[in-house]
Amino acid sequence: QVHLVESGGGLVQAGGSLRLSCAASGRTFSTYAMAWFRQAPGKEREFVARIRWSSGSTYYVDSVKGRFTISRDNAKDTVYLQMNSLKPEDTAVYYCAYANAQTREYGYWGQGTQVTVSS
């Protein structure tokens, strides 16, 4: 079992920045990847970014490329999402997700953290 705890959300003006953190605990000895998803009101949850744990390779949805950066601290089993140049359309609940090496699927999720960008 893996437990994920997100932090760092809040209210920010358009053009501002926030950094989200997600700390993993429990059976984290076979991490394959961690990722961030988001869900805006009335919309489906969408993928934002992911990072492969061993290589550090990253992938982003087009709408955040050049503005968001995902990174990890292997020693702390923590993933970060640095969000710059925020836009009102980035407003959503952001969820951290964890994939282990056995399934390579995001089978564990955090509780979510609210990000609100005012215009």
C-alpha cells in the first residue's frame, strides 16, 4: 500500500506561481513513475505531467509545457510540480498519482489540493 499526501495549493493571481508537493509513504520501494492530474469543475480529470522515477524523464500535457516543471526527490519519495505563469484555466483540484513497477499503472492517488487562479 502507498499513501500520498499533497500540499502547496492555494489562491494566486494570474501570472503567479505555486509549487505543489506530494510525499509518498508505505511500500515505495518499486516506484515506476509519479504524476500530476487535475480536475476542473464540471470536467473530467486530465493528465498534467509525469516523471519516471529511475531515469527522471518527464512528459507534459501541451497546455502546461514551458510553464510547469515536474521534479522528484528520490531520497524523500517526493514529487513536485512547479507552476509558473498560472492562468485562470489552470484552476482545478490537483491530484498526485503513483505507479509501481509491477503494474506501471497509477493505482494510488492523493486526496487532492485546490489551486485557484484569479484573473
